[in-house]
Amino acid sequence: MRVKYGIVSILFGLEYVVVLVGASSTSGSGSGGTGDGNDDNNNTTTTAFSSTSSTILIDDPHHNRHQAGGGGLYWRDLGVSLVNCPWTTAQMLDKYDSDATSTIDDGRKQQWRCMDDSTWLLHPSSGFVENGSLCGILGPSGAGKTTLLNALGGTTPRSSGVVLTGSVWYENLLFDANTTTSSHVRYHLSQKEGDIAMLSQHDDFFGMLTPRESLEFAAYLESQKQSTRKDGSKQLNGPKAIAERLLTSLGLLGVADRRIGDRTKWDGGGRGTSRPWMRKLLKIRGGGGGLSGGERRRLSLALELVTEPILFLADEPTTGLDSSQAEKVIKLIASLAKEQNVPSICTLHQPKTSIWKTLDRFILLAPGGKMCYAGETDKATTYFKNIGYQCPHDTNPAEYFIDLVTVDTEDPVQALVDEARINLLHHRFLQSCTPDDAWSSPNIYDRAIITQQQRPQTDTRILVGGRLSSVSLFVRTQLRGVVSACKRFAFLLLRSWRQNIRNTNIIVLRLGASIVQASLFATIFRSVRDDKPIPKSIADRVALLTYGVINMSIMSLMKTLDLFARERGVVMREQMRCNYFSLEYILAKVIAEIPIDASFSLVFASVLKLLTGLRTSMATLIKTYCLMTVSSASLGFAIGSFTSSVESAMSTGLSIMVIFMVVGIINPSGVDFDEPPNWKMDSLAFFSPIKWAIESLVTAEFRGLVFEEKDRGLWGQLKDLPKMGALAMVQDGDSVLTNLGLGNANYSDLMMKLWVLSGIYITISWLGLSFFGPSFVDTEVN
């Protein structure tokens, strides 16, 4: 048994630290070096590996992946079902070869369910896609193309309730220059480590950023994650260099400094920054107009390639593109697969002939996830011809093969014929899934020198200056982690700030709306114009403050929900890669967005104070409205962290705000002190920012208020009195507060409750992103 030692050198300030990493290597002849990896006198750091009779020593899947060629993505007996059916490909083949009904009895209901086609979303299958090749997944709608792609990439949502069976792994052929022998190594790929790039159907970006900024931010977050790995290694290229390389290779240099834009918005992302001085102020060097559909797809591809993945997956990469752009995107993916020597798999709906010729391999799926072919494209016509299905010379092979596995649901008789044909094709494919079949990799099932590679867990015993020091390493590791977290937070804050401050259309509209609404409220409630209050203005003062709170609260909530939900796709992608902690993202959002939201409340409160005779000081009015905005925006963060789309966020947020409005407004009929408290309503009211903001403003407005005495006679004084509920026949402001149930209320205490509520909602949003983020069902590596 040979033991190889890798030497990692790490420079910490003035001290030079040498870490010797020991691990088991492949069995072989020769004496070589010896060592057990646990001798403190040798000053080594022990590294734990999960080993079998034969193992390969390698730090990560990226290392030497181009050394000997070969290898790729493999899967064995991979299936997706509604119930637990751990069937193999051989068992699925037995289903066709034997009479299924003869094996069913009361004691084998589970087996009967596994035999039922409706149980399977993806029937068990085995196959591989070699490095440097592009494989397309073809099939009609409902065939399970996305299901297979998610199963291969480990992105099947756990919330779907489906069961994954079988194995998926990445295998590489490594060449040992010392012994001139090659060995196979097997890895379990991980989204968290950046091994897998997953291009979804929808393009998710921060619409106010430019392509260059988006790539630089993504590259920086990835480099920060890599810089904190346990081996201490860092990327050789900086974020700017990585962004520049991707922009060049994907043909995006011409639009690198143009704002991406949001295709779901009316302005396309280009308006609002058309003036040169504005672009200079917001640091946008290019023109407006947003990116086209093809440019957005290429940018999505570039963002996935930031991690330098080992496996590239794309779900309908041609969605929303014309035929010319679709062909360019597919050829680009094929080119990148060959350049980086990685397996690439993409689902395609109806590829044209030129796209078909670009594919190296393809997988044909029938409804129910029945795999009818998986192999090289140039051998497909011969394969199906031998079965009895000859593709006409003037027909696109992709269209012909998809028609072979399509069921005519409108004609019951033809549907039976189609299903029989599909079962035949599926049966023949299962028969070909043997160790010596023509299309699969040689010896796919019986390789002896393959082992699952586990990422090493390094011991903390480090030799520093001739002495063993674990405390020094711990301190330096913690400090390095703190510095890295601060840098990540600074970049997240900068990204959120640019995303908000560049949205000039929304800023101008909200600013104008705040001024107009404050002026409108001042016009409606005219009795509050005079700075000397009279009893008749009591109801108008309460209504004016209430409507102002409701208006600004809803505006803040809706804006936060819209922006937060639109960023959800990007955040989920970054969460899957573990680019940062959820708390870092939430705090950056709060610091970047809330001051902007509060500025609109400042304008609203200032205009309202100037145009009305509110007794409350301008400072108190501004402070209350701004804090109410903070609380409402925090509520938006909390709701957005539990929702998955803009529509669901908006509908949920509006429903919750209506409830908080109902339980938060002051009842003009007053409080019945003889009625027992309703704890359910009180609990709901506690979480309403509208309630505490209204009560704070009403308390500040009426505490110590004395009505003006006018010499208008008895009838005139009676006309000035309020004529409704708790506001009738009051003598001063304190009696108003007593009748409204606020006799003992204190302004400072009510404001503190708004602060507490804001903290609660920010904490809920953090928990929502941390524990209710993306969660996936994974497969095993055998």
C-alpha cells in the first residue's frame, strides 16, 4: 500500500505554515514511502477518507479532470416515482418479459403499484454522457424531460413528494505519470460546491445591474466561498478577469455596460437612465433599452459558468428565442462543452435540423418517463431501423423520433396503438441496457477500481514554527471568516443599493405620489387647516392620520414585495451554491432599501404638516411615518421569504395588510371597558404596524390638546362639537384619548413597539430564507 503526501503551503503574515496531508492511495506494487498519517512526530495533519479496497487520492473533482480524457456523467437504475419503488432496470425489463397479472396477490400490493405505469414519473433507466459532448433530451410534453434533468442535477424539489431511486455520479479517468497507469475515480456532484451549472427556463437577474456588474458580483461571491475552503486555496483569476473572459467568450462585450432590464416591466429596463448625466451619476456607462432575449440567455449561461462547473444542465435553453437565436445558443453550449471538457445535457422541445446535427447524443423519452433511446445521434437512425422504424430521408430525425413516442389522446383506438409502440421501444431499450450493449460506456457496471470520493475533513493539528498550534489556526481561520463575511456583506449592500437607486421610474413615481396624496388629504380634511384646533376637527384629525398611515404602509409593503419576489430566483440560485448566509442578504436589503422607502414618508409627512394644521411637530410626524415605513417594509421581507413568485407574494401581502388594517384602525365609537378582551383579535393587532403607527400619531396629536374657545354663542358652540361615538361631547384632547382607549398610552412606548415589530419581521424573513429555501431530493452513489 503506497501512501502519498500532498504538501500545502499557507502563508499567514510572517509565519510560514506547512501542512502535510496524508491519505490512502491506490493499491499497487512497489515499496514507495510509508506512513500511517497519525504520527505527531511527523508533524502531519490527518485527513479522513471513506475508502474501499481501492481508492483514488484527489482533493476535488476539478483537479486533473483533463488529464486522461474519458469519463463523464453516469446514472444507474435512475427512477422517479410517486411511491417508494426501488426497482432496477432489470426488474423493469421483467415486467415486460413476464405476465404481470400472475404475480399480483394481496400480499404484493406494493409490487403491483410499482408495475403500474401511472406510479412512475420517470421509469428506471441507466446511461451516461461523456465529457465534452452535448446531449439533448427529446420527447413530447409530459414525457418527463425536466424530471430527468432535475434527477441528474439533484434539483428535484423535496416539496414535490416524489421518490428518487438509483444512482447518479460523475466519473473521470486519471492518468498516473509515475506508473503509466490510469484509474477511474467517482464523485458525487454538488450544487453547493459549484460542481453543477443549471440553466433554468427563466432568466433571473437583478434588472438594474449591467451584465458586467452581474458577472463580477457572481464571480466575487464564488471566489469568497472558495477562499474559505479548508485547503486554503483561492482562485487564480479575480472577479473582473473572470467577468471579462465570460463577456468575451459569449459575445456580450457590446452590451456589457447596458442595464439588463426587466422584460416583465413596461419600460423594458431602459427608460429612466437615458440622460447622460443620470447614467454617469448611477455609474451606467452604456445606453438604455435593456437586453434582448438572446443576450439574456447568453448572460444566464455566463452566470452559470462562473463556478467552472463539472456538469452543465439546461432546461429548455431555447425558450422564448427565434430559430436563429435558438441555434446560436445551442451551438454555444456545444462549443463550451468541448472547450471545458464537461458533459452538457439540455432539454429540447422541437429542435430544428441544424440543432439536431449539433447534438452528439440524445435521450428519447415517452410519456410517463419511459426512456426509448439514449446514445449517439448518428447511430439513432440505424438503431430504430433495426427495430422496424425507418426515418424518411426528407424528415428531420428529431421530429420523427418525437412522433414515434407521441400518443394521440383524441383518438382512443390510435392511442392504444401508440402505447403499444412505445412499450415496444421501451422494452427494446431496456434490453440494450446491459454491460455489453452497443451504446453504453464499456464495462459501465463492472468496473472494479472505482470508489466514491468524499471531500476530506482535515484535522486542525498544524505545525507552526516547530510547535503544534491548533489555537493559532483557529484564531486565524475565524478572523479570515469574519473578514470574508464583511466583504461579502459590502458587495451585497452595494448590489442592493444599485438595484434600488437606479430604479428611477419607481422613485420618481413614488415621490410624486407622496406629494399628491399629502396634498389631496389636506384638501379633503379642511377643518384641520387652522393651527388652533376646535372640537369639530377631532374626527378629521383622526381620519387624516389614519389614512396617511394606511396609504404609506401599503405603498411600502407592495414595493418591497415586488422587488423581493423578483430577486427570489437569483437568491435561490446563490443559496444553492452557498455563496453567503441568509442573514447577510437580509441585512444588506434592509440597509439599502429602507432609507429610500423612509425618504418617501419624510416627503409625505413634511407636505402634510405644511398644508394642514396638525398639532404634532414635524419632527414627530416624520419620525413616526418613517418608522412605520420601516416596519411595513420588514413585513414585506417576511412575506417574501415564504413565497415563490411575484403573484403569490402580492396576493398574500395584500390579504395580510387588509387584516392588519381592520384590526389596527381606531374604532370611532370608542372602547367598551366592560367588554372582556378578545385575545385572538389582540394577538392579530399586535403584529399590525398600522395599529401602532396610528396610536402613536393620535397620542402625539391629542395629548395635552386644549380646544380653542370662540365667542360664537351657545348654538355656534354646539355646531362645533363632534357628533359621533367616543368623539362626541369631549372637553379636551386627553378626554378624546380616554374615550378611544388610549388614556394611558405613551408615545415613546408605542414607537418602541414599532421597533420591536420591525425586528420580529426581519428575524422572520431571515428564518424564512434559512429554513424554507430550496431543498432537494438527492440520489445515491453506489
